[in-house]
Amino acid sequence: MPSSSDTATSTDIAGPGTAVAGPAPAPAPAPVGSATTADSRTIAVVLPAHLHARPAGRLAQAAARFSSSVELEHAGRTVNPAGILAVMGLGAVAGTTVTIRASGEDADDAAAALAEILATAE
């Protein structure tokens, strides 16, 4: 049985006067509309139709053409559009907003291509 001197404390591990980090703060909510920085782009699209298999497949094909990292967000859930089932799992229906986030060298083109697919979904 270890004695109290054998038990490590957070001060022993981190050193005296060092704070032990807690959970990271939640990220700020995404803006609605469109935002662009040097290597990233965010676009919000209101869906004209439910997000079903056909547009999900088109999104996956389009996302694969770009080197940028791309994410879709809806109702607090974020997915990689390269997965058809993940996109369908968002449960996005007509009249709701899906946010596209792309970052990388071709972020503008990637976000625009996916926004076009979402905006014209049937």
C-alpha cells in the first residue's frame, strides 16, 4: 500500500505554481452568410429541398476534388462532406440552413462548389 509520500499530486507533476489546464473553451458560433480569410471560407446556405442521397453524393464527389479541409454544419452537428451517410445523417430539411466551412489553398473554390450543390438541391 503506497504511503502518502508515494502519491503524486497535480502540483508534483505540473510543478509548483503551474496551473493544470481544464477543458478547452467552446468555439464561437459561426457567422451566418459568407466570410473569407486568406485560407478559409464560410458560407451559409438555406436548403431549397431535403438533403437526401442524390445531393449528398454530389457533395461527396465535389469535396473529393479539392485539397482544402471542408466541413458541413447543421443544427450543432459538424460532418465531413466526403461521407454520404454522414451528410444524410445531418437531417437537414428544406428551409433550414447548412453552413459550409473550408480551409486551405482552394477554400474559396471548394466552399463555392458545395454551396452551389446545396443551393440547387432538388
